[in-house]
Amino acid sequence: MDDQYKQPTNEQEEIQKQNDLNDHESNEEVTNPTEPTSSKQKKRKPKSGFFNMIAASVIGSVLTLGVVTQTDLLQVEPIVQEVEKDTPVSGTTNMAADEGDVADMIEQSSEAIVGITNIGKQQDPFQQSTEDVEKGTGSGVIYEVTDGEAYIVTNHHVIDGANKVNVSLYNGETVEATLVGTDPLTDIAVVKVSDVDDLTTLPFGDSDAVRSGENVMAIGNPLGLDLSRTVTQGIVSAIDRSINVKTAAGDWDLDVIQTDAAINPGNSGGALINGQGELIGINSLKIADSRTEGLGFAIPSNDVKLIVDQLRENGQVERSYLGVGVQDVRSIPSFYMPSLPDEVENGAIVVSVDGQSAAGKAGLKEEDIIVKMNDTDIENDTDVRKFLYNEAEIGDEITITLFRDGKEQKVQVTLTSNLTD
């Protein structure tokens, strides 16, 4: 009986010894300094990168440092360095390096951004003389430097009506610019400065490759030159937008890129750039309404490039020319309107005629109401411009359907060029 009771006791002792041994080995695994408990935590370091932060609409960035609390820091450090060097988590980047690269890119791009000051004449009522006054400021982009001359693209409305244009360069120097050419319809202008050295240019990017959601930055001079080269960031909100704008040449549907990067007065003519530091748009306008936020628009770089090339060559953009000034008939008070059939409600009324133009030679007169050009219905003055600039070409013979004294007539006109010798 005694032996029977002793055997279970020995087995229990053996089991207890084995459990103690297992517990000891387990404790050694946990406390082994060559395998710190924080190593797995270090391998799961958070994804970083400048543009990942932008996608979350965070301006700037925050670098979070993990603190090792249960191991010797001197022992952990070599292992952490080895993990970062040899076994990076897929898709991660070095945040500090990314921020440095982006900051370098922005700094270099900013050197190509200039301030544009529109100087006009103002009558002094007391001294019966005129004096130079600042009419407004905007931004511009140096896109080419050749033979000591720097060519700068900006908006037409930035330099419109100027007697003199001053350009503020990145190095703090202010020089007077020469107007190369301007196109009121697309709101693009080119000026140049001479006898300049060591200026940075901003290369054109491919605006046709831009996609909604792409990260972009706007650089310009909001609210004046005191805040020159301000950088704002956002995304491309939409592409292929068409915005109806009032220009010096009449109403026009302007093709634009929409962005939520902050654009304010003074940013006009500045750069919208992509992550590679390429110029993908010229910032031109925003929706100014207390109910809206983040609705800015830029003229696509591919359109800008075509326009600036023509401005450099001709001083203006060559288009087919009819030779009439027109206005929407609905904007004319009814008591001034010529008689029209009841079924005619829309059209473009002729308010002026260039006697030497194709229209003048074809016999068009003031108060004629154009309702069709070839087979295209004309509802307003914008439709006339769209037809001439988008559908017709120089040398085309077109048929204009119009009403004169309440009667329908058709007139054949051969379009010419708007360029003059």
C-alpha cells in the first residue's frame, strides 16, 4: 500500500519538475535580449510619405517616434536599424527623405515664380497731370530663358490696361517687362525681361495626363507681393471642366482644371504644379461665394503652351475672322429690338460691323440678327465665337442665316484671318 501511494507522488514530482523547466525556458525566451519584445512593433512601423498625408487632407506632417520601454535601448538600436535597412515594410518610404525631396522641389519651382505689377496712368485733378499708379498685382511663371531674355506667362487680366509692367524676381530684383503678346479670350499673356542671368524656368508638364485625385500645389502671390511665392496644396478635383467667363473679348467657355488648392486674388497667373515639379496649369480664377470653398481653376498647360507659342510668333492668336461685334438678343431691351417673327426668341444681334472685313463686304448690317451659321443654331454671342474659333477655319465659305427687318435672309461669307499686317 505504501509503495502504491509513493508512485503517484514521484510522478507528480516529475511533472512538476518538467513544468518548472518549461516555465524557465519560456521565461528565457521572453527576456532574451537578442529578441526584444519591441522588434515586431518596430517592423510594423506606420506608412509615411508626403503625398499619403496630402490624401488625408493634412497640411504639413507629424513624425511619430515609438519609445522602447521594456528593453535596453542600446541593445535594441542595432536591430531596429537592421530591420529598416534590410526588411522594409512593403509600400513604405522614408518620411523625412520624402519631405526633403518635396521641399527641395518646391524651393526650386518657386524660383521660377515672379510677381507682376500692373502700372497705369492716373489723372491728378489738382496738378492737371498724370502719374504712374499701381493698378494691381498678380503672378507669373518663367517658362523659357534664351539669349539673355526670360519669357514669362501670366493671365491677360493681370496686365490688362497696363502702361508699364514690372516683374519682381526671386532674387529680389524688380525689372520692367516688355509685352510680347496677349489673348483676352483665353486669358493668357506673355511678357519678357531682358539682360537677366541665372533665372530658373519651370518646365511644362502634360495636362492631358492629369487625373482627378492627383496631388498638386499652387504657387503664387496671394493678396500682393508681401506674401510672394506662397505654396498651397490640394488635389485635382476634376478635369475637363468648362467654365463660362466674361473676358475682354466677350463671354467664353474656358476649359480648365478644377482644384481645391487655395487660390486667392494675386494668385492669378501663378503655377499649378504636379508632384514632379512640372507646370500643369496656370491658375486663373476661383468661385468667390460665401457658400463655396475650394473651387479654384487653372488653364491646362497643353492649352497654354499652344497659345504662348502663337503669342511669341504673332503677338496674338490667329483665328478665323468675321468682322462683326455681336450681343445676345435677350440682353437688348424690347423697345430697342427690331421686329422678329414670334417663333424667333434667340440669336446674336449685330451691334458693329468692320467695313473692310468679310462681313462688311458681304453686306451685313447693324441690327441684323444671326440665328444660324451653316447648320449650327446660334442662340447668343458666345455661339458665334464658338463656331468661328472651334468649327470654322480661315478661308472657309460659310452661310449665315439672319433676320433683317423681320425677314429671313441668307448671306455667303468667306472668313479671313484676324491677324493684320
